[in-house]
Amino acid sequence: MLKASEHCCEEASPLSGSAYIPCNAPAVFMVKNRDPQPYRMCQACADHNVRNRGAKIIGPYKAEARPQKRGLQGIAAVKKRVKLKTEKDAAEAALKRITDEIAEIDPIVVEFFQRHGVDKETIDGVTVYLRRELWAGREENVDMPTACAALQEAGLPDYVEPRFNTNSLSAYARELDRQGTTIVEAHPALQGKIKISEVFKIGARG
Ligand SMILES: [Zn+2]
């Protein structure tokens, strides 16, 4: 005999003839009729049973909490962490090898395209193509402040952004930390402007 799907209405569908076919709409109520055990039913079947069959809604249908898949605990988590570190190292090494090889071969591909006057080639459904990119940069022998001043003068100040170097400032803050002070103690003008965050991460060696 057919059974209603999990969390679905167990009432017989109007399609049922001599054989029971479950309604299978999402169950929302537990309903008790003449049978000894209650049934889970959808809104429409519950209404129908209450109105026309003297059944009673005895409560909402709640999916039983399924047991949570237990995550790794304790030393098993540490072992898994070690295994993942090994896998990550191997994957990164493979990625680096592939990236290096691509960098080596790209100039040869560019040369081929230019020599044959084509800008793309499809092989086995994968297309490699020539991509035109423009990059703005400083003229030879022009330093950064000079280039920035020229941009300001040209009415393009939006492209000049003063910024600080997070890496070197963090390195300085670590140095001060080793000396037993903080960057704000050493430079009170930074109070309320620069913050030092402490984070704890897991390192792995091997
Ligand atoms: Zn139903």
C-alpha cells in the first residue's frame, strides 16, 4: 500500500478508488477521527474532516527534529585539520604549477594569434581568445607624487586617493606590541582614528 510522503498529508486523495492514494499536500495539523491513531493532514483535508466527518484537530503538525549530523569533535577535528592542510598544500602546489605554465605559454599563443591574424581559437569546446586591455600608468622616470599632482592639476582628483598601507602599519603596530606598547599610546593623535584588532587563527606547519 502507498504511504504518504514524509511531512505530507496522509488523508486519502479524491483520486483514491479501491486503492488508497495519499493526498500528499504539506501537512499542517494532527487530526483525530474514529481511528485509534491521529493523522497528519493538510489544511484542506483537516477542514473537510472537521466539518464533515466529526474529526478533531489535536494540534499543529511539527516535523520531528531530525538528529543533527554530528560534526567532528576533539582530536578527530585536529586530525581532519591536519589532513586538510596536506590536501590544501598539494592543491596549491598544483595550482601554482598550472598558473606558471599558463604564464609561460601565453606569449606563444599571443604570437600565434598575431601571426595568423585571428583572435580566438576553440578546441574541444574551450575557447582561448585575445583580450585587449588598456592600463594607465606613470611615464618613465615620473614618480608617484609628480603623477598625482598632474592628475589633480588636470581636474582628475577622484583618481588620486590618499591611503595608508595596512600591511606596513600593522607591522609597525606588531613591533610596538613587542615593545609592550600600542600604536595609540605611542601616537596619541591616532586616538579614535586607528584601531588595532586582535584575531586568533590556526597556523599549521609541516
Ligand atoms: Zn490533504
